[in-house]
Amino acid sequence: MAYPIRHSQSPATHNAAYEKLGVDIVNLAFEVNADDLEDAIKGLRALKMRGSNISMPNKTIVHKYLDEVSPAAMLCGAVNTIVNRDGYLIGHNTDGIGYVQSLKDNSIDPAGKKVTIVGSGGAATAVQIQSALDGVREMSIFARDDSFRDNALETVDKINKNTNCKATFYPLEDLDCLKKEMASSYLFTNATGVGMKPLEGQTYIPDASFFPKELIVTDVIYSPHETAMLKMARKAGCKTMNGQGMMLFQAIAAIELMLGQRVDSEYMKEKLGISYVYED
Ligand code: NAD
């Protein structure tokens, strides 16, 4: 349920998984905006649907119509998956779970380590909260001074109050500080829209000296496959990863929550033509 939804890849991903699992379930895209959301959720209950994937503009408001919200979704302030347990609706957020699982899928494990993440929107919040819940030791969060900036300050506060991770906010305008924090991190993540249309070809990273070759560099953007930032990092010798893995694994995690069954990720990658790690 989202608006707009016509270009969503969710039905193709979910239906490929249901076919592989051999379950008689289909995923359909419904164009639902915020005004119709309450009625749509009532419909979900009435029609005894197994659940729903939720995207914008509904992610941050749908919790009002649910019976329970998972701790991670509560901290993120957003729900992307609803599971219907006999009429009792539970909201989850698998965006961050998908990101962390895509790292693990490539033997990248930030638990106990320091990471630097840029961004203050929906994707950034999910990645930051889940990484902290999953054991990242220290997190430097950068965001530019715009209408999203307060989200990042709130996320830092939530992480420091609710997890063992020590989070710190820095302004993205301070590029010397960004370079310093990146240099002392195991993992760097762009979780902004910079690099995707209409900002395709752009990056806030001034030059390749920001990328020591031991740094693992990831982007939540999945289109284009390789953003200008990832390309610069790969050329500097870093292992890089785009957002296709996050997208795939958030769907796999959502299906697991709804059905209690996990589809083989290698099958899904082949079926959907997904490859998301670059190592020169
Ligand atoms: P959003 O609108 O909630 O947030 C946008 C973020 O980008 C904010 O932090 C904003 O400050 C930042 N930003 C925008 N322009 C900027 C600029 N010029 N310089 C610096 N920062 C800038 O968006 P979102 O939903 O968080 O999505 C962000 C990106 O993540 C998009 O490219 C989206 O496609 C991607 N995404 C990927 C997945 C996945 O599964 N891989 C899931 C969700 C979102």
C-alpha cells in the first residue's frame, strides 16, 4: 500500500519468493494514500489478508491503525510490514534488518565496530537504528542542515538512550570532520538520496582521499547500480556495496515475518538478476 506505487518492484520480488516457497499467496500493489489508509487497513482485516508491505506516504502514519508495533519500528517511527495474526495486526520495519542482512551476506560485520552514516530521512533512520540494535559500538551520524536534520538529532538521542551504541551527530557541512570520522570507521554508508535522480552523478564527497582502502563503503541507493560515490570509492580500492541487497533482504525478512519461512537468497538474486557488491 503506497502512493504512487506503479513502479514498485515489490510484487515481482514477493511473487518470485512465494512461487519458490510453493505457497498459494500473491502480492498485489494497491495505490493507497494517507486519506484512504484507515479504510484500507480495515479492509486488510476484513479480507483476512496475510499482511501488507507499506511504503510512502503511509510508513510513518500506519501505526495508528495497528494493534502492536515492534520495538525497532517504534524506534524508527516507521512501519514497512504488517503481519496479520488472526485479525491482530503487528507492524514491523524490515528496512534496517534488510540492510544489516545484506552486509552479513557479504561477510561484513560491523558489530563491535565504529561506523559513519550520512542521512536523516527514512532510509537513514532505519539503517542507523537497526545497526545500533545489532551491536555497532560507535556511530557518527552526519546530515545537512535541512528539514530532516532534527530526525538525525532524535535518532542520536534514541540510540544513546535505548542501545549500547554511542552515537554522535555532526553537520555534513563540516567536511574535515567527515573525513576524520570516515578514516577511523570500519564502514561508511550513504543513506541520503544524493546519487539518485534528480541528484544522479552527484556526491558530497569532495575527492578520493576520503576513502582509505580498508574502509567498506555502502550506499542505500539501488538505481543507478553504482552511484558516483561508490565509483569513487571502488577506484580508491574500497570494497563497495549498493542498495539492491538492502531491498532484497528487507523483502526476504518481511516474507519470513508473514509466513515463518525464509526463501533462499541466492535463488532470489539469480531470479531477479541482483548483484550488489563490487571488488576490483
Ligand atoms: P527521505 O526523503 O526520507 O530523506 C532524504 C535524505 O537525503 C535526507 O537525509 C536529506 O537530508 C538527504 N539529502 C537530500 N538531498 C541532499 C543533498 N543535496 N545533500 C545532502 N543530503 C541530502 O528519503 P529516504 O526514503 O530516506 O530515501 C533516501 C534514499 O534511500 C533514496 O535514494 C531511496 O531510493 C533509498 N532507499 C533505499 C532502500 C533500499 O531498500 N535499498 C530503501 C529505502 C530508501
